[in-house]
Amino acid sequence: MAGPIRVVGSLNMDLVVQVPHHPGPGETVLGSDYATYPGGKGANQAVAAARAGAQVEMWGAVGSDEFGRLLQENLEHNGVDTRHLRQLEGPSGLALITVDPGGQNRIVVSPGANGRYLPEHLPPFTPAALLLLQLEIPLPTVQAAAEQASAQGIPILLNPAPIVPLPGSLLRQVRYLVLNETEAAALAQSPVETPEQAQKVAQELQKHGIPAVILTLGGAGLVWADGEESGHWPAHPVEVVDTTAAGDGFCGALAACLAAGGSLREALRFANAAAALVVTRAGAQPSLPQRSEIEAFLASAVETA
């Protein structure tokens, strides 16, 4: 189907601190560098898709504060259509992020306006190439968007993060399910500690009626199952700086390639390269690569899939 990628999801301002190690209960840790970045899974994936060459709309909500203004301006600067972005009274979403020397992060999110974005705030759906969803907005809003998209034959890519119990009615509407090991283990109620276990879980999740299931495994790459084939794609060997937006970069690039008519295998190759570039840079949206960078990386990469 022709049209834009429609992202219905969250926008947060990320407050990021570099730490020698993540604090334990009751522990105070002296951090070093501090930075503020536009973020939120929805906005990150929208920017990732736009930088990967797609036409993108962002549907969601910001607050009536300075962060809200900055979040909207940032999307527009990145070429994302914000005509359907709502401003709701109160604070915008906020994420507190610590990043250790190995690039691993811990994140606490205060939903702000994202938590007040309800089904009645959704405009009527118009044609789109793909609907891209996450779970940082209320589940009823996610379900309402999925129902509208499904009724119009718009394929749905769901990234169920943060993971919550999901109704079968929602899963049956999803064309592409993209999740990490933690989310997959929670949804399937089965351990995901090796690529072999991940492959088994991907195939189990397909029994919900989902045509394609993709599990991202961090440094171990990804596995997928789509009914016709399944496989394991290793991660590209890169120097990891910050993993904060790896999943969002992957989802946005995957959506961009699929919306452009690429096959699932082509889209996975493209998204795997995008995620590799993301983790070599600090910050969420600042780390998201342009299409030209992804293509150049692929041209020089040694692949084993």
C-alpha cells in the first residue's frame, strides 16, 4: 500500500548520565558526562525511519512545557510530519538513563503526556504504507490504532516495549512482531538465552497468527521466522558505545525498507546494519544513521548470514 509510515507512539526527553557502574539499591554513584536528547520509542523509530529514507508521520502527544516544544521541533527538523501531534496539558514524557562504560543502559520512564494519549485523540485513519507501534502509550490507544489500520489493510509492525500482557486480538492483527530477548521471554513465558532458544520462541510466537516474528539478541544478532523460512543473522562486529537506541534504530530501518517494497530478508539485512551503526554512537536520536551511511556500511561489511 502506498503512503507514509505512520508511527503512533511516545515522545520523551532523555536525560542521560554516563556512570562507572549502574547504582544498586540505596547506592549513590558519581556520574560524569550529562546530556539531554530527544527520545521516546515512538519518536526514535519515526526519526530512524525518516533518516533511512521513508516518508513518516508521527501521531502522539507532548506536554504543554518547553520539552514538548523542543520534541516537536526536533521531529520537524528530521523531516517527520507532525500535523497530527497533540499538545496535552501537563508535562511531556521524560526518560532518566544511565550508561556504563560498556555502553549498557538502564532506563526509567515517566510517561507524562504519553500516558494521557487516549483512543479519542486518534484522528481518523487515512491510507499508509505501514503502521509502527510500541507500548509506551496506553494499550487501549495501541489497540484502537491497530484496529483502524487492520480495517484498512495497513500492515502493522509492533515492537512490544515495554512488555505488558498482550491480548490475542491485538497479536492477530500484527504482520511483523519485533522484540528483544527479555520481551520475548516474557511474552512466550520461556527462556531466551541462546540463538537456538530464540529461534524456538519465534516459531512458538507465530502460533498467535503473526506472519513474521523477529527477535533481536544484542551482540548475538537476530533470529527470525516468517512461515517460509527462519534463520539467525549474527551482529556486525563493532565497538559498542551506547546501546540505548539500538532497538529503535532497528525497527525504524526495518519499517523503512519494508515500506519501500523490500522483502523481509532485505529489510532484516538493512536493519541489522542500522543497529550496528547506532551502538557506535552516544545518545538515542543522535545515534540514528542516515540511509547513505547504512548503505556505505553494508557495502564494506563482511556478512555471514
